[in-house]
Amino acid sequence: MSGAAGGVASVGRVQLKLRKTLKGHLAKIYAMHWSADSRQMVSASQDGKLLVWDCFTGNKLVAVPLKSAWVMSVAFAPSGNLVASGGLDNICTVYNIKAASPKTLRELDAHTGYLSCCRFLSDSEIITASDKLKRPQTIMFTNHIGDCMSLALSPDMNTFISGACDSLAKLWDVRDGACKQTFSGHTSDINAIAFFPSGNAVITGSDDCSCKMYDLRSDQEVIGYQDTSLNAGVTSLALSSSGRLIFAGYDDFNCHIWDSLKGEKVGVLSGHDNRVSCTGVPDDGMGVCTGSWDSFLKLWN
Amino acid sequence: MSNNSAANSSLVIAQKAVKQLRLEASVRRIKVSQAAAELKTFCLQNAHKDPLLTGVPSSDNPFRPPKSCVLL
């Protein structure tokens, strides 16, 4: 990749300004997910609440009280009508947020381990990652050896990728549940994973303090993103809409920005007072949201 | 007897692992140089549409609407 990107002009220093700080949670924020409308966003905190925000105004639209405060993951359904969350209660709960007051629609409790990540395929189907990956109807994806920590759906929704504590990333077919490819290279737990917007590559972030890009069609790692000055694990990842910028949240309280083609650090988003636990870029690519254990969400562009 | 069944189940697990590895090894691959070139092309083609790369003018910035004076 460094060879291919040799001729590409550098992006230069990327400086994004903090536009909004969303205050409202009372404890560590563990997860956030943008809605498909690129305006609303849901965040989950261990204060036992999910908050749905209107990011244009900074207002809170809906507050969903959780039965269990130990939430680790949250997802917005593509329709915008539902959100799902789960965590140490081993249950994935789906809520209807368009009802007069948020109603629990379903509780998916056939997990034997904590729920680390969930993503909606549609209003009626959700993929959940716990110690095993699952689709509730028939398919259980049981190939990871360690806890699965993160998952990402491909842009065409036919495949998804999972990253686990066994330091492997695996590509799965959504319909038949088969594991198509496995990518190794990390030396510690993979905490974050995201698809490159073309759907042909995936980026992973790990406790080994590095990120890697794996190309799906050539079945190997094409570039690594690491820096000797960075000694903190990667907690979360998001890509800009062209795929050129990688926003990686680290345990060092910052979100570092990498040039995905050249493998260079091109910027940093600092401002959080504790670990950055989640990052997300909305579908329209207009900004980045970082959520942290300091209980704040920050919007940058 | 229990030794046998333990040996059998680890044999079964190993056989599954080999089957999965064979499946993954048979995946059709393209050359890395071609893959890298295509990723680079995708980035460059979409760069002008990427607001985080090109910058967001404050008049269009949904997260920071332009301040305006309102006469009451």
C-alpha cells in the first residue's frame, strides 16, 4: 500500500474544530451510534440511560432508562424507529423510540456471555456479538475462540466483519452464516473494526496500540498504523466518507487521525478528560462524534 | 472410555478447524498491488465529496449554524 500511495498527495495537517459538547450523561459513555439520517445519534452510558440526541441543535430527544446499567453497546436501526442496547446483562434489548414513551419491544436473551456489540440489519433483524456471534432466527456464528468485541456490517449488508479477543478478524456471510475469511496480525484483542466505504477492505484497532487495514479481495494486511509514541490501546474506530481519514479513539484520552493510504498520523482530536470509548462518523460524513469515559460526547468537523 | 471420547471430541474439533482452514485457503484472491491501487483510486475519487477532508464552510455546517442577530 505504501508503494501504491507513494504518488498520492499528502492530506496535510487535518484540524477539526470542536463544534459541540453534548452533556447529559452522568457516568462513563461506552457506546454511540449515528442514525441513518446523519442528524440523530444514540449514546449509552453506565448511568443506566440511552440518550437520543439531535446533533444539529444539541438537544436530547429521548431518554431510555435501562433495566441494567452495565451497557456496552448501542445501535440505531436504519429506519430510525428502534434502538438496541446490551451489555453485562447478556441481553440485547430492542426499544421503540417513536412511541410516546420508549417501549421495550423485545429482549433477546439467548446469550451466554456479555453483549459487546450489536447492529441492526433491518427493523426485524439484528446481529449481536457476545462470546458467540448470533442472528436470533437460526444462525449462530461460532468460530471465534475469544470474546467477540466488535462487529461491522458491510455497506452492501451481505457480509459483516467481527473482531475478537483472540486477535483475529473474521468475515462472515450474513445469510448462510459461514466464516469466509480470517485475518491475523494483531498481537492483542481487537476492540474496534470498521469497513472501508468501498466494502473491499476493513480497518481494525487493537489493544496492541495499532490499527491495520486488511484488504478482503487479496486476503491480507495492506498497511499498519502505529507510532512508537502511542502506547495506548485503540478503543474505537470510524472512517471519513471517502475512507481517506481514520479516526481512532485511544486510551490516552485522544482520538488520533490517520491518513489511511499513507499510514501517517495527520491530526488529533483532544479535549476529553478520560479514555475515548467510542467514535462515529454519520452517513453523510459531515463530522465525527467522540464519546468518552468523561461522560461527554463531542462533535467535530 | 472417557479418554476415548475426549480424544474423539478434540479430533472432531481439529477436523472442523482443518475443514475451515481449507475453505479459507481456497478463496479466490487478487494481487495486493491491484487491491492497493483500487483502494487508493476509491479514496481519491471520493475525496472531493468528503466534508472532513475538504472542510465544511460555516454557512453549511449543520453542527454550527451561522450566528445571526435577531432584532426583537
